[in-house]
Amino acid sequence: MVDAVERGTIASAASTRPRRRDARDNRDRVVVAARSRFATDGLDASLNAIARDAGVSIGTLYNHFPTREELIGEALLEQVRESVRSAEAALRAADPWTGLVEHLTTLGSWQARDRGFTDICVRSLPPDSPIEIAKHQGHSLFHQLVARVRDSGALRADVEVADIGLLLWSAVRATEGVREQAPDAWRRHLGILLDGLRSEAAHPLPGPPLDQEILRTAMRFG
């Protein structure tokens, strides 16, 4: 026979489970709303708008994500990890140049439709956060990919990683104004730029490449 204490314990556990489920649901809705808002407005999107989209109060948002950086890290982590997988696939490509082109095209397609992804590529989060660790892995793989293509003789020898990153970003950003009328215009411009990276068409370049910090600043505020 169940006594009063046991009945109270059972009732308390039963009432706690729905609250926990509601909290998880609220958290998931905030992440989905943030991912959508970041895609259209960038990583500085209004947190109030994100809470409104999620159907929760701004207090609830902050209960789950006390800082913007924590929300960004949760919302963008899977896409950054997907970019890492793209780089890994590019390194496995039988032809190094084809691997590079496929990886850059994948990144370009994400940047064209997702401002948040473009922003996270150049925005620094806490170094020990999962998303920053994934970004570091992606950068390392991209350096390996560029070195592999250069060693194959397909890439002009004076082109650096920073050059390629800025060229991809510029091809996507330069076509933002015609995105609604010609959503794939960036692909044509990227193709033109890629032809300029081929070793057989190389002419001496004036000046050195941008260093990584200058590149990040240009892409973040450009």
C-alpha cells in the first residue's frame, strides 16, 4: 500500500517531467529560431526577434543561453562540422583540383544562403568552445587541401590560403544585390576566379597576400 509520502514523491516526479520536457522544447525552439534569424540577419540579429520567433520570452532565451556567443555556438555548430566534413571529402578526392573546387563551391552555396555561416567563419568565440574547436579543425584541413593542390602543380605557387578565402567571400558578397533575380550568379564569378588560380595561367602578382587577421576584419565588416 502506498503511503502519503510515496504518493507525494510520485506526484512530484510526474509534474517535474512535463516541466523538463517543456524546457527542452523551448530550448529547441530557440535554437531553430536563432538558426533562421542568423541566416537572414547575421550573427548580430536581434535576440528579442529570436525569442519572438521561438514563441518564448526573452527571459526564457537567456535562461537557456546566458550569452549571445553560447546561442551562436549551439545554432551554428552542426553547419561548421558539416564544413569540416566537406574539407575531409575534398582531401580524399582523387584529383586535388577537383576536391578544392567542390569544397569551395559547397562553402559558396552556404555563404550565399546563410549570412550566419559567413559571419561565423570570421567571428571568434571562446577557444575551448565546441564550435571554435571545429573551426580550427576546418582551417587546418583547408591549409592541407591548398597545400595538396599546390603540390600537384594545379595551383599557382604564389597563392595563399588567405587569397582563396577572400576570393570566395568576394564572389559571394559581390552578387548579393542580384540574389533575388539571379540566386546562382556567384557560381559564374567563382568559376572565373578559379580559372585565375590555375598555375598555367599565372602571371606575377603585385604585393603579398593579406594576413589572416586583416582578412577576418575585411570579411566581418565588409
